[in-house]
Amino acid sequence: MRTGREDATKTFVVTGAAGGLGWALVSALIKAHGGGCRLRFALVDVDGEALAARSRELKHENIDAEVFVADLSSEVAVAELCAQLRERYPTIHLLINNAGITHRSLACQTSNAVIRRVMAVDYHAPVELAQGLLAPLRAAAGCVINISSMAGWMPVLGRAGYCAAKSALHQYFETFREEVREEGVRVLMVYPSFVATNIDANALSGNGGRAQHAQSTIGVVRSADWMAERIVAAQSAGKERLFAKDKSLLGAWLYRLAPGLFLRQMVKNFRVELEAGRKLAEQGGQ
């Protein structure tokens, strides 16, 4: 026999939900909750067409889903999204700040516009969503999941703006967690290493176009489904941080204990970024 708590509808807001890790998280949440409660998803993405297709998939499975098309790099759009979500959902059990953007370009060859866009999507939008939806999160004793990165713990060549945004995200929400803990709101910070999603396929170049050189990686590149299952399990277990347990975690420790050695290894492993920068300079690029 189910209790009233189990039968209650749970509302999950997921940004970047049209594909990649966002959609994998939606699927993992459905799998984890099984038939224990009724699920309702608010799917947020900038790609309206892909979002509508995902919504139809969920409705075909008799799962409630509403779509919200929004460009999270816009402060106005984020404010409007928060207003819509507050009006529609008096309780929000889970806010997953998954949407992200990165760049592959040397700091001196990256325009201010690109840095501002990366910071807006990867840092400002999660902050503004958490603040804007705090009332329904409080009402549900909900949880905020932020998809950060190991790049927030250590420098990575060709990702200065991305590293800065993820580092800021870490510092903000580590503080935010303690300020809302007594109100029943929880925070899970997730620090993946390399995950196969569209964020790197769509990485920006320094002038805002599409990055032309291949992504540099260290260790195993995990699937979005693999990562999503571990995130949902960590949230269900009440964890507050989830780290990648691979070479990137060793790198983070090395950076703190022997920064000079770490930096030499980073340059060796990500030399393609320096070479791409030199090539661009020779061509007269920014």
C-alpha cells in the first residue's frame, strides 16, 4: 500500500533537457522513481524543436512534461522563465542546473563577448534560477543539483572562461547550501570529468563561432547515461558532492600539493590548445 507521500506529484525542472546529460538525467529519474510517485517535468532548453520532441516522448509514456524554451545567456529570459515556473509550480522538488556552454580558445584570443556568454550560462543562470525558484524549492524541501566540472578545481589550457565559471559556481553554491540548509533545501554539486555530450561538440571559438580543433581529453570519456545514473543515485542518497574518480581527481590534488608539476603536465596533455592558438595567430586571427 502506498502512502500519501509516495503518491504525491513531484516536479523536476531540468535545464539543457533536450539532449546529452540533461535528457539522460530525465531518463534516469524516471527509472529511479519507478511507479512510486507521479512525476512532472519542466523541460528547459534553447532548442525548441528538440524540446518538443522530448516532451512527446514523455507524454507517450504517460509522464507529464511541459516545455520552456529559453536562452539562459539572457538575464531577462531567465527572469521570465523563473516567473513562469513559479506561477505554474507551487512546489519544485528538484532543480537541475545542467545547461552549459564551453569554449576552446586561448585566453588572449577569446573575446569578451564569449567570456560573458560562458559566464552567463554556466554561472549566472544557475544562480538566478536557484534564487528565482527558492520559494517553490522551500515549499517542497527540494534539492538543487548543479552540474559543475573538475575544470572548476584546476586550470585547463584553452578553457579559461569555462574554468572561471565553474569555479565561481562551486564557491557560490557551497555558501548557498549552508544558508538554506535549515530551511530544508539541499544542494548537490556534481564535478564530472569528460562526458560525451554536445557541450564540447558545440564549443565556441574565441570569436564566438564553432571551435575548429578537436577536444583534448584525459582518461575515459564516460557516457551521459553512465553519469546520469550516478548523479541520481547521489541525490537519492543525500550526498552533497559527487566527484569524478579518475585522473582528473588526481590532477586536482596534484594542483594543490605540487602546482608546478601539475602545470607542466597540463601543458603536455593539452598542448594542442597552444598549437591551435599559434596557428590562429599566424593566420591573423584574434
